[in-house]
Amino acid sequence: MENRNVNDERSTTSGENTLFRLNEISGYDVADHSPDIRGWAVRSRDGRKIGRVKDLIFDKTAMKVRYMDLELEKEYMADSDHSDIHLLVPIGAAHVDKDEDFVVVDRIMTHDELQRYPRSGGGFITRDYEQAVVNYHNGANTSTSVQSNPGQTSGSKDDPIIAYDSDDDQTFYNKDCFREDNLYRNRRV
């Protein structure tokens, strides 16, 4: 697997890094017609609070939010979790409540389901991790941990957070779990 760590913010063309944390890039924000869900509580299908939206993962090439960064409540952490856990949830795999400001992740209902949610090893987002997340939301059997790239970290202001060649992004993100209209289906924006 090719690791890509391009820090040049201008490098957003095909084959180069495209995903960034919205909180950490300048000149970008949530569209005026959409609620900004950062900081909102995240609930499971049965209504239990499982965490909060820490950030949104933004694709600068497509100009779309691809994921929510779900900061998991400590009580839902797996035994193998050693620190704060952030799970990537595809933007279309959740929906905002029609009346109140919280987000529901449709695929998660039980504690066991949450324990099986793919965890990243931290650092950059790999295509293997993204595929494990998509498989989870499509009901495929996945492991709970995906190897990251040892020795690499991400999160510096304006640094990309992916570690793969993004040439196939258009095909990869053409899945129901990435449809933004799923997120807002219960609420008029």
C-alpha cells in the first residue's frame, strides 16, 4: 500500500490527498443551508447516547463531507481501546433527528455492535480502514482493528489525513452510505 503524506494544501488533484478535518483547514465551512453537526450528541438506533460529533472529514476535491468523526463515550469503548476512540462514520450512514439537535447512527443499536465497529490504529486514514467501515455499514463481517501506518501521525493544521492514492475516490464514494441527503432525510434544510 502506498502511503501519501502531502502537506501542500494546493495538492488536491486526482492521485493526491483529498481528505481533511474540517476544523483544521482554513477557508472551508459547512454549507449555509446545512446544519453544522459538530458538537452534537450521537445516538444509537435505540436512542442511547454513544458519543458526539468531534469533527467532519471533508473531501476538498469533491467539496463534500465524507465522514463524521465520532468521539465515543468511554462506557462504549472496547477492552482493547487504550485512549479516546474516534470512529469514522460515513455521512450517509446516519441521520439528524427531525426535531432535536442530535445524530442517529442507523447501523448501531447494541453494545456488541459498537464493539465490532472498525477501529483505526490512529494517524492517517487508510483505504483498508475506509473499506472496513463501509463493509460494517453494509452488514459485512469486519474485524475491529485495522492497521495504520506506524510512525506516522496526522492532525497538524492543513495536513491531509489519508495515506493512499485517491485515484479511485469517485468510484469508492459512490455508495449509499456516503449520500449526504441520507443525513438530512428527516429534517428540512
